[in-house]
Amino acid sequence: MENNEKLIAGGVFAVLFLWLTWTIYWLDKLYVSLPGIYLVPNPFSYPLYLSSTLSVTFLFGGLIARNIGIILAIVCAAMYFSKAHKSRIRSVLAGAIVMEAVYLISIIPTAWVGPNVGDFVLVPEATIPSLFEAIFVPIPLFILAYRLRREGKPGTVARWGCISGIMYIFAIWIRFLMQWVATIVQTPIYTNPPGVNPSNFFGFPGYGWAYLLNFPLNMLSFILTAVGLPLVAFYLLYSSLPTIRNLGARVPVRKVGLALILVGAWFIVSFFLLYALPGYVGAKSIWATFFTGHDIDLWMLGLPIVGIPLAFGSDSKPMAKQKV
């Protein structure tokens, strides 16, 4: 195994184990909360109880599927770098992708929370990103899994792999942009401290355009989210167009690596601004609370570990060796 391929292998396994660890953490977090969420609520919070109980229950099942998928991905990586038979690699990878698609579909009940309680702030904060992520990302994933299991024309796997990656980045963009939108359109009632009517999810004193205009770091974070993430998605789309249009065209491995670096860098910068410089980003907000307390995909800050060796390697290695 060449030196660059060793770096790629090490990065892949590091990111996969980070992903597994973070997902197990979230699975345990939801498991601990499940007994309490099924308690009979008071009449005031009953609508929220119904929708939130459904969303948490589905998400718990989805996280089990995601954990299974990550384990399969680890097995697949081990098989790939040990030069196992191509058909076995494709079969295991297809199973991992299906499990990830099942996890994404499990997010869809979260879209009901806002309309169920009549709260328009929750529509951008939960409904829009949940629907996009649960519908538009699984579709190319299922097609990719099918193409892996039913080998057809050369290049179909690469085509749908590129499309799936692009849709993932767009989903991340919509999810976090909508947290900023919710922060801007937030109503004053959300400033109530926890425990005060109407629910325990409030207590966000930082909101509105002033939350951006009065704090340069918030404006930086907003611009990186609103402009930076879609630019990464469009960059990957532009770079992958030959692979998507022409079956058999080479996958732009180095550009995929750069896209992974940029996505991971976005998570790293956002994490640093909120955790290391909390006094410079203003008060608690929907955006800050979601990123620091509800971000199931925070593991993506490790993506540069695999992105760097891919970006500085060769477009023909290591993927062309196995032609998966």
C-alpha cells in the first residue's frame, strides 16, 4: 500500500470511528430521555407532547439504523483496503447506504412539530430542513444502493455517488441556514426562561437582525452558512458534472477531497466560534442552541482528516484500483 493510500485509509477509519462514537452518544442520549417523554403531559403541552414523542421515537429507531450502517461502512472499508472481492464490497456498501437512508427518513416526523403546535418559527427551524433531508437525500441514496447491488453500465455508481454527496451538502446547508432564519424571525415569546409558559424549549434572548449586525462573529458565521456551504455544493456539482453526464468518466477525487475539507472546516469554525468565543457571539439563541446541543452531525468536523490526503493525492488512486 502506497503512503498516500495509507493516509487515506487512516483518515477513512478515523472519520468512521468518530461518526460511530458520536452516533452512539446520541443514541444513548435519546435512550435516557425516552422513559420521561412517554409520561402523561399536562393539557397545555399535549399537542407538543404528541409530535415530539413521535419524532423522538422515530429518530431513536433511525439512529439504530445509522449505527448499523456505520458498522457496515467500517467493514466495507476494511474489505476495500484489504483488496477483497469487488462484489462483496459493493454488497456491504449497499447495505450501509440503505441504513443511512432509513435514518434520514426517520427524521420526517420532526416536520410535524411546528404545524402541530401552530408555531410558525418551528417551520423554518424544523419542518423545512426535516422534509428536505428526509425526502431528497434518501432518493439518490436508494438508487446508489440499487446500482451497487445490481451492477449495470460502468459509471452508474460513480454518477449516483456524486449526486448523493451533492444532495448531502445541500441538506446540511438548508438545515443550518434555517436555524439562522428561525433566529431572525423568532417571536419575543421565545425569550421566556425554561419552565415558563408555554414550554421548556424557550429562553433564547438573542434573536432578530440585531443578533447578526451587533456581533461580527455572528455575521461571519451567518455568511459562511448562507453563502459558503452552497458554494461548496455548487463547486462539487460543477466538478462532478463530467462524471454525472458521461458514464465511465473519472471521479474527481481531488476535488471531492477539497469539498470534504471545506465542509469539515465549516463545522470546525462554527464549533470554535460558539465554544471558544461564547462571549463574543451575544446571547443564547436558536442557532447556537441547535449547533451546540442538537447537532447529530457534529462528527463532520473530522472530514478534513480524509479530505486532505484525497485532495493532495491522485485522481486515479485509490478508487480506480478496485473500480467499485
